[in-house]
Amino acid sequence: MLPERQCFANAAATEREHPHPAYTEGFAVAANSPLPAAHAWCTDADGHVIDPTWSDHVGDAYLGIALPTHLRPKAPHNWGVLEAPDSLYPLLRSGL
């Protein structure tokens, strides 16, 4: 497991280290919470979740979109692509 509260950076690092999982952003619901949270993880070719931030049993539900490699977060900010206006607005205008 990688550091908590750094899911965007953790998922991007996982994709860089292992090129087959896809960086994915969206919302996830933890087992101990009724509310979805903005979250990032990786998905394999079969759509299975690989979550480097939450333990195997924390995420109950995931809903997101696999983003192209060039859109993954970059240091120093490591913000979520779908949350940051400078990356979200061009996606809304032009699509992926």
C-alpha cells in the first residue's frame, strides 16, 4: 500500500511502474462510509480494480473512467485530472 490521501499520485505511480494497468479516476465508496469520494486507482484489462491506496477490502464500489497516459497527474501537484480546472475544462470542450 502507498501513502493514504495521495490516491492520484499513487495510481499514477502504479501505472508508471506497471504499464498494463490503466490510470483511472472517478468516485469510490468505502465500506465504512455512505458517501462517494473522488478517488483514483488503476484497472486491469478485465476492468478489475487495482487500488494502491486503499486496502483490498476498503473500496466497496468504484465508478470511473480510464484516462490516457498523457493525462495522469504530475508532480508537484498530483491533483486529480477530473478535479483540476486546467485539465477538466479542456476535456469537457474537446473530449479524450
